[in-house]
Amino acid sequence: QGTIAQLVVNDTNIVITNDGAGATIPHGLTFGSNITLIIENETDSYTSLIRLSSDGEEFSYTTPVRFIMDSGSASVESQGSTLTECRFSWVSTNVNAPIWIFGDSYLSFYNERWTYYAARDNVLKCTMLNGYAGEASAYGYTALENLLEITTPKIMVWCLGMNDPDSETAVNASWKQHYDRIVELQKQYGFELVLYTVPSTPIMNNTFKNEIIRESGYRYIEADLAVRVDDSGNWVTGALASDNVHPTAIGAKILYYRILADLPEMMCNY
């Protein structure tokens, strides 16, 4: 969670490491001239399927380690071997989902993030999540533009803004610039735009952007008032982590149920 998972394949084993933990699994294969490695993240079961094959023989293993790009880019490195005609690709089949949600570390997968409970309850079948720790509006907007060249969702949910905090006197300029551009994309592509009030905390002010969201005329998820209890940015008791930025498990559950209330389409089987 927020770390880089690594998988090493050698002549005898598959070695998985993640945040200091790991596993060594004998694969029993004899490598020939063709080698294929497939890693398939399973959202519903919160697992990853690893399938290793060579010249018609295969080995499969299911692990709770998630090979997602929360902390960087996916990459492959060959050590001590000579490979030819290699191809490396990464794809999300969820790009065809009718609902796209763009966010930041709030979209990570563990029990202090609302997406963990959405996966637990199997309500992510019709949803593509695009969220990375530290993600700001500018990067999210670029990702959205790139994906719209492939296909168009029915609903696009914009949850970015915590990494573009407002000042004490004005809305964050980058957030506002990209919000305006997203409005133009909505008009161009015709998806429904759903916004998200970004929770203010004692050290993160999102008051001005939330005012714009509430007055925009677009449907929005009221995440801010779901957790915040006063104008100083304090949250429901036990809901805010000690870093004064992220939710605890309590906060994640509050956000999850609010998101379901304001975006019930997530529970539909399209």
C-alpha cells in the first residue's frame, strides 16, 4: 500500500516482495525459447493472479500483493539473461467502464481508504479508478485527456484537489484552471460530470474550490461536510489521521457511504 511491489522470476522460483514482506514460490518450469509472464489484478477479490508459461507449460499463483502503480511506473528489468523479441505492456480493462473516478491517495487500496470498502462490497465492477499518491489536478487532467482518446465514459467523477490546496484568501489557481478545462471536455464529449467537495482539514484549506463546486450546477459528492464538523477543518472524532491530511479507517468508511449515497450508480450492474 503506497509501496512498490516487486516480482522476480528465476530458474526455480517466483519471488514476491512488498513493503518488506515477501514469498518465494517454486514454479517447477523448465524455460524454453518462449517465456510469458502475465499479472492480472482482480479488483473484486483484492488479489493478483500471476501466470508464468514457457513452451506450453504453465504455472499459476494467486497473491494478495497488488501490483499497482501507486508509487511509480511499471517496469521490467532483465538480469543475467539474454532475451530477444520482448514485449512489455500494461492495460486496464476497466477503461471500458461507464464510470471513471479520478483522484489521489484517497483512492489507494487498504482499510484507510474508501476504495477498500467499495472493493469489499463488490461495487467497483462498473468503475475505473485513476488515482495516485500525490496526484494533482494537472496530472489528472492529462490522464483524462489521454483516456478520452480511447473511449468516453457515461459519468466522470473528479475528486482531485487535496494536492492543490487553496490559500487563505483564494482558490488554488492550478485547480481552477483544470476545473475550467474539464468543463470544456464535458461539453465536447458529453459525459456527465460529477464533482467532489474536497475535505478541508486543520492544515489543508479547500474552502474556495468547494464553494465553486457547490455553485457549479453540476452534481457533486459532499465529501467535505460528510467528515468535517467545524470551520477550523476538524473532522468527526477518530476520522482524520495524525498527518491531518488522510482519513483513518473510520473516515474512509464515512466517505465510502457518502459516495454511495451521492453516486448510487456505482452499485448498478451496467
